[in-house]
Amino acid sequence: MSGEQHTYRVIVRGTWDGLTDRARERLLAEAAEHGLTSMRFTEEGTLSYEPTPLKHFSMRFVVVSDAADGEEMAGAIAEDRAETVLRGLGYGFTGLKSTVTDLDTMKINFKPASRR
């Protein structure tokens, strides 16, 4: 029996490391597809980075998991997904760190309706 499910938005950040010449060329060639406009939270993750300098990257994920497992588990799941994607693409990386937001507990500040 599983508990209540929560939806998390997770940003996984890292540093490129040990990129082959071919991987570096591909990243530079595809940089326009991975800029600010590509920053979306998806289950499979979206990769974004700046081409100059080609140093850091981030990936955005949506993770649904048991609320009892908490944000730490959601971060670990997203980091695992990031590793799988990056390795599959043949990209070297290091220092993955995640920032997690629980959408089910996030406080939303509504602006009061204007008075007439």
C-alpha cells in the first residue's frame, strides 16, 4: 500500500567534466536548443546550459513519489535520471546537486482583489 503521492519539481545542477571533443562539439552545435527557452519541468528532464563558457548545466524534472519519502528521495530520483540521460548521451559530468520544490505543500500567495 503506497501513501499519498506528491509532485516535485527538481532542478539538478552539475559541471561538465571530461567531455570528449565530439561531445563538446555536439553540445556547442546544439546550444541554441538548450537555452533559456528550453527550461521546462518534464518527467524525462530538460537540459539547459550556456555555450560560453561550456562549464555548468542544469536539468529540470517532474518527480511524483510518496510524500512520506520526502524531498530528499525526489532529489535522488531526479539525480539518477540525470545520470542516466547524460551517460546515454556520452557526456561527462561531476558534482550533481539538486534543488527540490514540493508542489503539494508550496504556499501560493494570491494578490488581493483590487478594491473599487
